[in-house]
Amino acid sequence: MMNGTQTGLLAGLVLGAAGALGGFTAFLITLLVGAIGLVVGRVLDGELDLGELIGRGKDR
């Protein structure tokens, strides 16, 4: 069974590939959307705290 990180990465890659029109641009779009899917999946799994990344720690 896939966890949220894997599901997010897979969904991002599939959507990026489907939305791309070809060539190097297709590669860049797929890479970008895949990275976004990976981050969203990690946030949903609780492995990544966006508050810490943007400077809003839990102690503030």
C-alpha cells in the first residue's frame, strides 16, 4: 500500500506528464509538478512541517 508521499509524487508525475506538450518543456513541467506532489504528500504524512520552512516554528 502506498503512503501519502508516494501517492502525491505519483499523482504529480502523472498530471505533469498529461499536461505537458513535449520535449524539454515536458520534462521540466513533469519535474516541477512531481516535486509539488512530493511536498504535498510529505505534508499529509506529517513528515514535513511547512511552518518550519517558512519561519513559523511551533514555539512562536
